[in-house]
Amino acid sequence: MTSISVPVEAPPAPPAPPARRVRRQRPDRKGWLFVAPFLVVFALVFLAPIVYAMWLSLFREQVFFGGTEFVGLDNYAAVLTDAKFWESFLRVLLFLVVQVPVMLLLALVAALAIDSARLHASGFFRVVIFLPYAVPGVVAVLMWGFIYGDNFGLAADLNEWLGRKAVVPLSDDWILPSIGNIVTWEFVGYNMLIFYSALKVVPNDLYEAAAIDGAGTMRTVLSIKLPAIRGAVVIATIFSIIGSFQLFNEPNILRALAPNVISTFYTPNMYAYNLSFGGQQYDYSATVAIVMGVITAIIAYVVQLRGTRKGV
């Protein structure tokens, strides 16, 4: 008897599960609620004045008929050919080139000395060096103005004792170094604190490795500490450059003691201030401020690029 095989059909494949629809994750915008107050304040106190100054710089006051006239970029062309502006700019540039390195070097030496752990009463010196920064700038200038006074101050007493005018800090030749002395006195402690804070976060492993290799104090400073605080030095340098181009309080207050030496355009900030509040030239004053802001930003950016380059 022969058997007949009957083909058996394969069971149907189970239906494929439906493809899951990938739901696009909606961005969570709750974070904007936290940053919104900052953005509002930032727009009001930072962006709005800049935009308003840029708007003013495009106009010029009409002398005879009143009102303002749209002049485009004419104010900028006038600033770039203004002898008073460039005289004041070159003055603060000279001030920057001389005063900033001296101030940062003094701050760096003070920070290294305090961090060396070989200085007795380092906490006392840290407070004393930082203390001038806590003195309001106007008060500091008034105090130094009394010392500089060649008719009533310490300089006058020294000249009387010497029998001649040997010390004249408010003279034409010495006024810029005198201002630099005040600024250095005010900000050495501030920069010292930046450098000292950077030194405190240097890993101790580096010091131990240097000691094992027989590195002395000077070698440790040159090969460990200074490279480690390079970022802090760049930041302090940028802050000092910006502060130098914003020089205003010191010469403006000392001008009452030396009106024939310190002019109304002694620094770019003084020039813009006196154009606005003394000459009622708000549009041209805004243009001077914007040009100085652009120059300061470019120089600070170049210093930052140079300072953060590897191998420099």
C-alpha cells in the first residue's frame, strides 16, 4: 500500500508589528523662563544704550534752525580726522603701554610672594595690598590730589624743605606719571587677588614632581606657576586695557588742581563727556564713544587671541 503525501501549507506569517512612530521630542522651553529676567535686564541696561548711541551718531544738531539732521557716517569721518580725539587716544595708549606692565608685574610679584608660604603674616599683607581697591575712586584721587598739591600738600612741604620746586607732580611733564601712580595704587591689589586665586588651584602634584626633579624656587616659578596662571594673566591684561581706555575719574578730578595742564580732551572719555555735557554735542559725543568702544574691543580681542595661543 502506497501512501500519498499531502503537501502541507506553511502557516501564514504573523503580521508585522506596526512601525512605531518616532515622536519628535518637543524642545523644552521652560529654561527660557529662568533666563528671561536676565535677558530683559541685559537688553535694557546693555543693548538699549548701545543702540541709542549708534542712532544718535547718525545725526547732527542744526546750529541755526534747531532740530537734528541725518548725516549718515559723516560724524564717524569727522572723528577719524579729529586732532583732539587722536591726541587723547595716543595719550591713553602711552599710559597703557607704560602703566599696565608695571602694575601687573607688581601684582604678580606680590601674589608669588604671598603664595610662597615663606612670607610671615601673609594674610595681613594680602589685606593691606588689596585695601586701596576698596577705597572709592573719587576718594583716592582726592587723597592723592592733596599729596600732589604744590601749594598746600606733601609736595609743597617737600619743596619748602628742599628750598626749591623739585617735586611738581601736577606739572605738564609729571601729570601722566602721577595719574599712573594713582591707578597703580588702586588696582595692584585687585590684580594680585586674581593671580593669587589662580595660584591656589595649581595641583600640588606638580610642585611635588618639580621637587623630586630638583627644581629650585625660581625654576618652579618659571616652569610651573607662571604657565599655570597664564589664563589669569591674560584676563587681568584685558581688564587693564579696557580700564586704561576708560580713564576718566583721575584726570577729571585732578583737573580742578591743574586746569592749565589737563585739558577737556585729555582722555577720549573726558572728550566725549565734555562734548556732551559741556558743548551739548550729543551726537558727536556718541560717535566718539562708539569709535573708542570699537578700538578697545579690537585691541582686547587681539590680546586675547595672542594670549591664548599655544606655544607663545
